[in-house]
Amino acid sequence: MNQSLTRREALISLTSVAAALAATVAGAADAKAMPHVKPGEPIAMALSYFEDVKQVDPKKFPTFKPGQTCANCLQLTGKVGDEWRPCNLFPGKLVHANGWCKVYVKKP
């Protein structure tokens, strides 16, 4: 494929890329302003969410294995290394990276 872009097409492409980048940066800023999931909330209780994996009782939650945390769960999104990050299971809220819930799925 040897197609050349017109000046107008190039400008539209650059504008689209700039808009996407701006949206990504704004999304990151919004994520920091989102509320944290509190373990006492109904959805957190339904999913047995713990802010600190050390509080998980393996006898009560036999699917729990040492080393499982929100930080290495498939559901966690956001910037690696952040203490609080978005989770697909808790839309609009942040979970602690060192947390755990019974819907844990190891990242591939």
C-alpha cells in the first residue's frame, strides 16, 4: 500500500490522536478522584472484598491462595504500582492493590 495522505487527512489524524491522549490523561486524573470501595458496602460484602489480604481467613474462603491480591488479579485496571486502582467488579470506585475478593482471577 503506497497511499499518501492529504494535508486535511493528516491534520484530522493528528487531532484524533491528540484528543485520545487528552482523554486518557483526563481519565487518569478522574481515577484518582474516585471513591474507595468500603468493605461494608453491599457489593463489597457480596464479593467478600477485603482491603488487606492479611484479613482473609483461608478456612472461610477455601479458594484463597497465598500470593493472591487485587494487584495480580485480571479484574484490576489502572496504573501498575498505584495503591488504589479501578476494578471491573466495582465500577466507579477504587480497590486497594493489596486487597482480595472471592472473584479473584489470576492475570495470565
